Amino acid sequence: MIKILLPLTLSAALAPLALGATPGFEACIDEIREKAVDQGVDPGTADHVLNQVEHLERVIDFDRRQPEFTTPFGDYLERRVTPQRVAQGRVLLHAHRALLDRVHAETGVPPAYLLALWGMESNYGRHFGGISVPSALATLACDPRRGDYFTGELIAALHIIEEGAIPLGRMKGSWAGAMGHVQFMPSVFLQYAVDGDGDGRRDLWNSVPDAMMSAGNFLAGLGWDGAYRWGREVLLPLGFDYGQAGRTERRSLGEWRRAGVTDSSGQPVANLDIQAALLLPAGHRGPAFLVYDNFDVIMGWNRSEFFALAVGHLADRIAGGGGLHTPPPADAPRMSRKQVIQLQTALNAMGYDSGEVDGILGPATRNAIRAYQQANDMIPDGFPDPNLLARLDIAASENL
């Protein structure tokens, strides 16, 4: 899941409200208690945990402004693929070589990807998050936006506590309930966490072997293909048809080659029957990427294209690669949720289906932008650049 590391200045804002401060919260928890018992949780465990959960209003705020959906790609990448993170990943590649090679042999996932996910999720174990996981999950379970999903995650957390993997008081994590070195959601923990050090416990908080083997096991379970990489940066020819971009527009590498696409060094991409999609996370002025099936596997870990691109690029850097050939534009607009809602509303009103008006700049909204651009003689890169926002009378300079 998506994580946000909370600055110390937010500690007061995260002080929990009393149970009765949120209308219906207690009734919601009682319903979850019944569902949990019906799904095999011991009534004593359910009472022990659910009697202590508290509504955390700030968690709702974080849910509405996740950085993958409100931050320009350049800012997002710069803050996550840092020189420090690359250097530390290379140090850990050497320090944990035997463990990482074992995970690679058993799961097919190369060491650099394991380290990239570890670095992205918890900065190599430095930041697990300090919020009560049951309280965070209870807050989101009782919120209408994704209540059913988080109800299932809360019940999974009860099973983990009952298993003895972690006591209630130490089950801390992100605002969304992700936990440990690799920030597994509880349902992922139950299905994919493994005992990597042979001590009889699945401990993603204190055991690096458990965390790395579990990460490899999860990616393998999602369909990781050890024969291929995640994707690569590419260069596009003059006059390229940007309507071919987007994760749903998949073509073979041979077809992309014939369209004039080259790798970042200028060499034609391989003439192979490997399916790939073209992504333009910062629009036609920014970097272009061809992404393969393993990119979709990374998105099975976190449903954000920005996250998956950052993981792939960080893995390349840890393995010895350099920076991007084409940097993202520095003037890309940073849009607030309110602005995205305005954009979605305007597109829907004109018949360009952006999906639910939710303030999230996801694939449906980008497809709607692309359709609008094609109909209005603009470069159809699916990117909300200042020209597009001006045409739709949406200010691009709102303070967040």
C-alpha cells in the first residue's frame, strides 16, 4: 500500500478522537466485531483489540491526498530515488548478498528489486510508521470511500495478532495500515509472509530475512517473470503518435522498434515479441518508458504508476545504472484534490469519461484527458499541462 511518513509536527494533529466523536463509529466497530467472529477470530481477541481502537481523523485526510496522485512525477521521483537511497541500497546489496541470492534462487526476483522495494517502503527499515495499525484500519473501515476493503484488512490484522506474530501494542505502521520492513498490508501478510530465518515466526518488523523472503514470495505470487526486467527508459522519434501511450495500448517490442522507438542510448529497441506499453508520466516533454509484464507485477504491490516507475528506476540505479536521460520538466503543475475534481467534472460534462469524480489523477482521468486532447488538436499525452488547464479554466497555481 501507499505510505506517508508523518513529520513530528503532525503528532498533535493525530491525537485520537474519543470513540463517540465520530458519528456511527462505535456502531461500525460492533458490526466489524460480529464479522470478525464469523470469520474465525476468537471473540476474546476481537474484544481485546476492538475495544481499544480509536478514530483517527487525520488518517482520512491522508487518504484524500496521497502523493502518488497529487505530486508531479519529477518531484515524486526526486524525493524517493535519492543519491542516499541509491548508495545505501548498493551497500546493503553487498552486506546481504547471501540472503538476497537465496531469495532470488527461490523466488526468481533479483536482489536489486527487493532492495528497491525495501528502500521505497521503509527507507531500508528506518521508518515503519508510528500509527496504531488497528486504529488506522478501523478509521478507514468506517469511512464510506473504501470501507469494505479496510474492514477485511482490519479482520486480517486481528488474525495476525491472534497468530502471535506481533502484540497489539507493537502493531504500528503507516496511516493506511501497512507494516514492517516491506510495509505489507495485513491481508498480504497472511497470504505471503514467510519465516525466512527459521525461528518459527513470521516477523516483518525485526527480521530482515523474513522481510526479504516475504517480499520475493509476494512478487512471485503476483507473477514475477525472472527472465525479464521491469521496463526501460526510451526515446521517441520526431512526429511520434502520442495517442499510442497508456498502459492499455500494448505492442510488441518489434512494433515499437518499427515506430522508431530507441533505448536511452539511441539504439533501436530489441526486435522481440515481448509486449510493452508506453508511459509518459510527465507528459511529452518528460521521460518516456516502455514497461513490461513485471511492471504490472509491481503495480500489484501498489496501484500507482509513479510508485512502480520509481521502484524500477531505483532497482536499476542500485544495480549500477545511471540517472534518467530525459529529466521531468521542472514546471509541471502540482494539482490539489480540488483542482483534479474540477478537471474531472469539466471532462465528464463534455462527454470525456474520467470515471468517478474523486480528486485522484488516475488512469481513467488520464484517458479522458487524452481523448480531449485528440479532439482539440493537442498532443495527446494524457498529461494535465498548463495549456490544458488554461483551456478548461482551471488555475494551476493553487496553494496546497
